[in-house]
Amino acid sequence: MEFTITFTELFLKTLYLGAPILLSLITVIILLALIVSRKERWTAFDSIYWAFITGFTVGYGDIRPLTRLSKILAILIAWTGIMFTGVIVAATVTATSSAIKDNLQPDALQKVEKELR
């Protein structure tokens, strides 16, 4: 239980520190979505929904762009979404690594490091 508490605290602190980056990436996705919305004549809601589904590489296919510009913007949205996911993964790895080091006995950590080599 102590590990979980340590991990959660570190993860939330890391997300807090990375919030400007995450908010910037979300803003880019939304702005690109609104451009696509005008080009494709979609509602703002539909375009933002589509952009986040595209950005997080889910891609349901229920809505898809038809114009060349929208397709290019879809690539940029997907790339931005992958960066967003990368920041979340980096925060998770950092928090996990630190929580393991904080909660393992020093001899246990050395044993794990030897097994990994």
C-alpha cells in the first residue's frame, strides 16, 4: 500500500510539473480540430471528438476527413496526440521508478539490478 501511495503522489506531482506541456498539446489538438471543422463543415463537437479519437490513435472511423488539408491536419493531430501520450508514459515511468527505489530495501534493489544484468 505504501508503494501505491508513493507512486500516486509522484505521478500527480510529475503531471503537475508537465501540465504546461500537456495543456499546450491539448490546445494544439483543439485548434487543429476547429480548423478541420470549418473545412469539413462539421460541428465543433464532432471535430473535437474526431481529433481526440485520432490523436489518441483509436480511430473509430465513424467520422473521417475528405479534403486534402484536413487529412494533413489529421496527421499533425495524430503526431501531437502521440507526444501527449509520451508525456503521460514518461510521467508513469518516472513515478514508478522513484516509488520502487523509495520502497524497496537497499539489498532487494541491488538483487533486482543484478538479475537484470
